[in-house]
Amino acid sequence: MTKNAVVSTSLPGPRAKELLERRHQIVPDAVSYGIPTFVEEAEGARVTDVDGNTFIDFAGAIGTINVGHCHEKVKEALHDQVEKFIHTGFNVMMYEPYIALAEKLAELAPGEHDKKVLLQNSGAEAVENAVKVARKYTGRSGIVTFANAFHGRTLMTMSMTSKVKPYKFGFGPFAPEVYKAPFPYAYRRPEAMNEDEYIDYMIEQFQDFLIKEAAPETIAAVVMEPVQGEGGFIVPDPRFVQAVKRLCEQHGILFVADEIQTGFGRTGRYFASDHYDIIPDLITVSKSLGAGMPISGVIGRKEIMDAAGPGELGGTYSGNPVSCRAALAAIEIIEEENLNQRAEVIGQQVKDVFYDLKEEVDCIGDIRGLGAMVAVEIVSDREKKTPDKEATAKMLAYAQQQGLLVLGAGVYGNVIRFLMPLVITDEELEEGLSIITKAVREVWSEKSQYSV
């Protein structure tokens, strides 16, 4: 079988090293990078760098490329739109792609109720605007998020984010009236509890939270990732999600699903909320919606979205027509190529490979996920569940040197996460899994020998 991943230089290679030197001279070091090289071209689930090295992509631009790099349908839509006009500003002169995308998102989103859609540029902007809309509609100011959550890097979304380093450290003071509620992390539950007891306990904890930490009548919205992304692909039990939704309804609090990373095929559904049999009041979307183009949105109940007055929502580039066309093409691709179903197949294959590997090595603590949003948690002691950040970093570096783009995550920095394009071929998927499993074996073996 011809290899899809070929790395013939060190990383960085000669050309990438030159660019890296220029980068360090002009770009702040605070802008991080996952692999020390520069892309030359990309297609499907493969990326070629400036030194001719080819990588299989298991990172997908952090979950942005579910339909793959440079899909022909997306390129055709972009070229067609650029030939007509690039931007007029929807607040100045409107254009049909914005309307067409809004209609499509409202059609796909959970619930049969009337919906309206606001388009923005980035995930953080979508979350910010969901907060604005929720506050306007309810007349309340409090916002509840959860431990381990990630919602963005702006002042408001940074305040809503849980992980301190590197996202919040030294950047305070933060936005007021943002409260962090406990969130179930089944793998790290107390040993004395079984899973059902733990979920009961976490529901009680949330109920207590609304007594001890945040008065419900002051809370505008609860914002939840259906699967926590940066937190380590933590999947809450449906009973917990449904209980939070019921409590929101009981107290007149809006339930906001942050579907920025989970949306558009990643979990085997257009929206991960469908896994929990709930209908959010507001949904934020971005990432793979645009197939690589910057676009985001807020989808919500009509009466909620109409609470703000003229001129109170929007932005210069919000809902850019080129990005709207890319998004419409991406949704077409998901439908025509059955990528929701493909995500289920990919995710199960990833899990099966690591279930087998877990029998062989002791460093795999947990394997979890929905659809193709899968994560593996690395530990130094399986009994104590001790996070092993150092070993995880070595595994990622080894995999990258062998030609696999793959990223870490988790509040402890010990999670390997998989966000491969859903158009990945079986051969690319198999080869990529072979590389990452070899990386795990090699690092575990080296560490085992050293400890002996």
C-alpha cells in the first residue's frame, strides 16, 4: 500500500526553518502552533508542507474541516461568489447567501418552532452575541457555564472559559456575573460511586449550585458544550443534560448549546444536542460550518432573537457572502456524502483500535466520545488515574514526525483528541491510526524501561 504520510526531513525542514525564524521575528510567541512547519497545499485529509512532507490530518484545523480541505464543491462556490462580489456589508446592502444560509440553519436545527438566525465571523463572536440576546430577552445579566468549558478568547468568552492556563492567566479582571457550575467527568468520578450514583450526585450539585452560588432569577442563560472540546472531549450523561434543561425551563433561564466544535457531522449528527433529546433555546455554530472560511452564527427561537432592536446586533464582516457560500456548500457535502453516518463509522473504528491497544499498554486511562469526536486520556498510573502530560506531548511529537497531524487537549494536558476530516479515506484512517498507536507504544515502552 502506498503511504499517504511521508516525512523526509526533520521538522522543521530547511524551508520551514527559514519561515519559522521569520515568524518568531514578527508574530507574538503567544500565538502557538501545533507542529513546527508551514503548509504548502492541502486536499481532503492530507496536508503537504513547504519542504514536500505529506501529513495525514487528524486535527482538521481544530475541528474546522469536517468536509475536508479544498473540497471541489467549496472551491466552486467560492470562485463563483468572488466573480460576482466579495463584500458589501449586510448592514449596508443585503445579499441572498446570508438569507439562504440562515434558512438552511433554521431548517436543520433541533425543534419545530419558528427560528431566526444571526450570522457572525468567529465562534467567540457567536457566544458573545448569544449572551447579548439572552440578556436582552430575559432582562437578567447572570451567565452560567461549566467546569472544564472552553468558549473563546475574548473578554466575555474568556470569562466563561474554565481552563486558567494558557487562556486566562494574567488577563484579568474578567467580565462580572459569570458563574462556573460543576460538570460531570465520569472517568474521574469518586471510586465509591457507580455511574448512575455519580450522575444523581452531579444533578444534585447543579441544583445546589442554583441555591448557593447563583440565584436563578438573576440568570439569563446556561451555556453548555454538548461535548466539551478543549476540556478533553468530556461527554456528559444525557440525564445530566436533560436535568439542567428542565431546571432552566423551571426558572425561566435560557439553555444555550455551544455547538461550535460539535456541529455539522462531527458527532454523527448536524447538532450534538440531538444525542440528548433536548431542544436548546439558542445554539452557537462555527468551525466546520464554513469549511475553512470564517463564519459563525446564533440560531434561536424567533421571539428570543427578536428581543434586540434595530442596530443592536451585527458587525462589519458578519455573514460575509463568500463565507456564506462556503457554508452552504459544506452543508450540501454533508448531505450528499452522508458524512453524519461516516462520522459514526470513523469514531467506532478509532475506539476499537484503542480498546485493543488498552489491553496491551497501561498508559491508556479512558477512551470516550460521540461519533468521530473521540479522545484518549493518557495516565501514568491506571489505578490512580494520574494524568501524564509529558508522555502525551511525546506521543504527539512522535506522531507528527511520522506524518500525522494530531493535537492534545484536556484540563490536565493529557488527552489525545481526534478531529480528522470526515471525508478521510479508509486507507488514510488506517495509516493514521497505525502511526498514533505506534507512538503510544513507543513512548509507553520507553517510559516502562526507564522506570524499571
